[in-house]
Amino acid sequence: GAVVSQHPSRVICKSGTSVKIECRSLDFQATTMFWYRQFPKKSLMLMATSNEGSKATYEQGVEKDKFLINHASLTLSTLTVTSAHPEDSSFYICSARTVNWHEQYFGPGTRLTVT
Amino acid sequence: AQKVTQAQTEISVVEKEDVTLDCVYETRDTTYYLFWYKQPPSGELVFLIRRNSFDEQNEISGRYSWNFQKSTSSFNFTITASQVVDSAVYFCALSESPAGGTSYGKLTFGQGTILTVHP
């Protein structure tokens, strides 16, 4: 099946710094990528939908100025957590959708710890 | 709005037992897709199955089977003869097919069921 990678897999940063997470579709073009957040022992919550060449669509309650999303190409979307705080510590997972809207492939996730 | 409910927070069984994970969904759309994912401790989501709303046939894949019933809006997942390696969190998810827009395909996840299989 299609492969989606995320980098880094784990990151620890200090409070107040910014962290960028990359999501890449390795063997297909993804016009749409989704960013999810998962707290420990909780479900995945959609943060935003990222479409190549246009602004991301954020879910209600997600601060777009805090979670900057860029989808500059058909194979890469980035999520930047700006001025990170300990409450931003979480597991961030991206997924990429193929031309068939119902086919979606998940990345391995990025575990962010803010100290 | 779409919603997925997995009422079982945690299930614990002994190896070789059969176990059924429940999933109930809500949607206004007539066209939608249902999914099951497995999330082992590593965190990576493992795709198990996708079922569209027009296909109510039950499916069996090895020790896994799924029962889709539109009448009760349920999409239950059964593991037969469970094994320790089946221990994970299992998520049921729903994706609607809206008429347009750029965010179609987004998934709504259930709360997840933690399955522990003891040797």
C-alpha cells in the first residue's frame, strides 16, 4: 500500500520554541493531507485539513496561528507548533488522501514533548 | 454531524477467546465509509478494513470478521481465537462523502477500545 512518512518521530523542545513536523507521501500524490492529534489514551482528533496550494481548513477550537500548516507540494505538508507549551505535548499523526477520497494512509506519528 | 461511539473502553480476555468490539455510528449521509484501525503500542495506525455504506455483506479475513448492519448503524468487529499480539487499541472511524468542498475524506474516530489479551 501507499507509504506516508513523518519526521521527526520524536521531538523534545523547550517551552516557547517552535517545532516543525513534516508529513510526506512517498509513492503517491496527495492533494489532501489531514493532521490529527492524540492525547494519551484518547482518540484521534482532527486538527485541520491541508490542501495543496491553498490555506488549511481548521477544525473548531484549533488555533490556526498556533498550529501553522503548509502544503507546498503534492507530497509534503508541514505542521509547525509555534511557541510550544507543555500542554501541546501530544502525539501528532498525519494522513494523506489519494485521488479516491475514501482511501487514506496514515503516517507513523510524531511524539512531541514540550518541557 | 457525524459521530462514532465505541462503548467498550477496555476489554480483557484470555488467549483463544473470541472477542467482539462494538461500534455504533451516526451520520446524515447516505454515502459514507466505515473503517477499523489497530493501534499497537508503537502508535502507528494499522488499517484493517474499509466498508462503504452500500455494501452490507459481512467480511471475514483470517481470524477477523466484521458485521455491518445499517438498520442498527453498527459495524462490529470480532476477533476469533484471540492472541497476545492482538493486544492494542482498536478504533472505528467514519468518513462521509459530502457533496463538495476540500475537506472530504476526513475521518471521525470513536473513542477507541483497549484490548488486552492475556496468555
